[in-house]
Amino acid sequence: MKRKFVAARADLVEKISELAKKSGRTMFSILNEALDAFIKAKEKNKDLYSVLEEVSIIEIARSAGMIFVPEVAYDSIIGNNNFEDYWKNSGQLFGKYLEINGFKELKDIEKAIKEIIGEDIDITISNNKIVCICPRLMESRLRDIASFLEGVITNFGFNVLGKEISKGIVVMRIKKGGNIARENRKETFSS
Amino acid sequence: MPEKIEKKLLVVRSDILEKLYEIAKRENKTLFALTNEILQDAIKVSEMNKTIGELLNFHNLIKLQKDSGAIIVPSEILLKALKNWNNKEEMIKAWRLAGEWYGKYLIAKLENPLEILPSLFSTSFWHLSEVKMNMKNNDKINISLIAPNTEQILIEITVEYIDGIMSALGFQNTKCDIIRGVAILEFSKKI
């Protein structure tokens, strides 16, 4: 196996050296693993930072008590049950976990929600509106998602002024601040 | 005058370095800058108690799950729905069918699905604290699920789901012991 030299910042090299000592591995193996993983991620049009971000969001969902289920099995057992309140509570809890983990900007919250709800669902969050589009979803599932979104956004101090759900589209009008959001948060966490 | 950055040389595999050099050229970056970025990411990942290789592997497995149509839902809602369901046989059948479909999906997507199964189970069954899989000559497989804090019904549907997957992969269930919080399964290759 041919080897070559590459230059890097001395402080970073020192940190990698510490990591190698702690894990009982050689610097050569840690470095090659990192560079190789970076190349593989690039081949999939990903960068390590976005992979790291996505994995962090998944770990947050896991901590917030969420689990993976096959959609088809979930749909078959959910039947006509109405779980909108539970979805809202769960959204608030997920929002709380996001907040604890430093998520504050709407674009970051939007990204986290997409990661959890599904990449095929188009969600846009702005200061006064949330739009969620997914024509393939049944209305009941869309209602659950809307409740989850409501829970998340309420946690970040927004009030939901109105919610329209029809044929694969959710439009929610929101407004930052006020007492309603705070009361909603209190109510949900005490229930 | 800009502050002088202290540099150090690192030894890497030459094939990896060549690929890295190409990426740097494509992205209009110096090799030095790109190497520093990767090292910084590697250090961030290590703070999550993972290596970059483990991180990418986890990310790929999660992607495989999502691409197969799995969704992330609050476990509380799933449990409520399972408890409300009055036809247990039908519910068990739904999970088994979902497992069978997933097994076929794995055959279609991967060259050797059995190889990836242990890490796939550990990555996707968040409600279990431990999943162990032992293969004996590729003919016999033992799977143990440990989840002392998980409701029995969740373990039961997970067992059915795994049963479905194994059946699609050409194995039949020869033993199934489910005791509180633990499930021990044995599978033999179908003749």
C-alpha cells in the first residue's frame, strides 16, 4: 500500500493524535477512515456536516420517544382512531428536545421536521405561515402531521391562528409571541 | 499580515489522497483547506462517541429504512393504537406481511442482506435495548431481543415483523420464546 504526505493544521493534527491514543488506534487508520468516509459521502452528494446534522436529528427523535414503523402496518392499525392531541403533545416534546439541542432558527426547525416526517413531504415554515404539501397522504395522516407541526411550532413561542387541511395540503397561519403560545405550552406539559 | 498557521504532515494512503485531490480541485479548494475541514468533522463526530465510519454506516441504514417506507412515529401513539385494536390476529398478520415485504426489499437492494441484518436491527428497533444475532453456518440463526422497559405488545409485533423478514430471506422459525421483556428466536434455512 503506497503512502503519501498531506499537510493539515497542527492543532487539528494534535486533536486527532489524542483521539488515536484514547481509542488505541493509529493516526494512520483514523485519518484514512475519515478521508475515505468523506469521499464516500461525496459520491452520494452528501457532505459529512449534513450527515452529522441528519444523524443528530434522528438521535433527538429517538430521545423524544419516537420509533420506526413500517408505514403500511401503521396505517392498518391506526384505523379511525383520532390521535391528533397525542401528535400535538409529541410535537411539543420533539420541539423541546430540538430547543435543548440548540435549534432556534426556523430553517433549522424546518429541516429537522422534514427529516422526521419524511423527505417526500414538502414543508415550508416562515414567520407567518406553515405550508405542508403531500398529495399521496390520506387526510387522517395529514391531520396528524398538522397537529405535530402545531406542537413543534407552539414550543418555539408561535400561536396558531388558523389551520386549513384539504387534499394533501396543510396551510397553517402562525404568529410569534403572545400569551396563548405560553399557555398552550404549559397546558400540554402539565397534561 | 495574516497570522501564520502552524502545519503538520500526516501520512495517508496514496489512492485516498488522489481522490481527495480531485475533489479539492473540483470544489476550487486547496488540499490543505479540505483536509482541515475533514479533520474538524472527524473531531465533531468523535464528540458523539462515534467514528466517521460508524456515523456513515448509521446514516446509510437509516436511509435504507426510510427508503423502504418506514416512518417515524411517537411510540406512545403506536402503543395506544395497538391497545385499541381488538383483532389481535389481524394486527399480527399486518406486521408479519410488512416484515415479509421488507425482507424482499432487502433482497432487491442488497447483495447479502443477512450480513447487514444485525446492524440494521440495532439501528432501527429503537424500542429495544439490545438485539443479538448469531449465525451458525448460514443455516441456523439465533436472534435475541432484550427490552425490559418495553410493553409486551411492542415486542410481540417486533417478533412477527422479524419472522416475516426471515421468511422472505428463506428461513423458518423453529423456536420462539417470549418472556417479559425478552424474546429468543431460532430460525433454520427452509428446505
